[in-house]
Amino acid sequence: MRVTGVAPTDPDTPDQLVLTTAPAPAHALKRWELIMLTQAPALRRCTVYAQVDDQLVPIFGFAFQDGAIVLH
């Protein structure tokens, strides 16, 4: 799956950040795009999830490896 963006914040769960994903060949975020989206001061305390199909999967961190963004 490729990280394609950040979902709009749900007013009912303002402390939750959801990364949207899509299978290849969807356009994935560039490294700098992900860094800019996740480094906003208001988002630093958010719990991060990835939207995979119809499920939210918790994300505990990410790394840059071989030109890809790897979610942990």
C-alpha cells in the first residue's frame, strides 16, 4: 500500500490523524510531503492510524528505506 495523503480531521476525534492509503500504482506522498503534513505542531500529539481498506491500523512510527516510506 502507498501513503497517499492525510484524511481531514474528524471533529469527534481531534486527537487522531489518519493517513490514507491506496494500492499501487496510486501516487504516493513524497518524503517531504509526509514530513510537512505530520510535523504541524497541532498534530504532534495525535495518535496516527493508516486507513487500509475499511480498517484503521495503528502506526507507531515510520522510516525512510530504499526510497520508500515504511510504516511501523
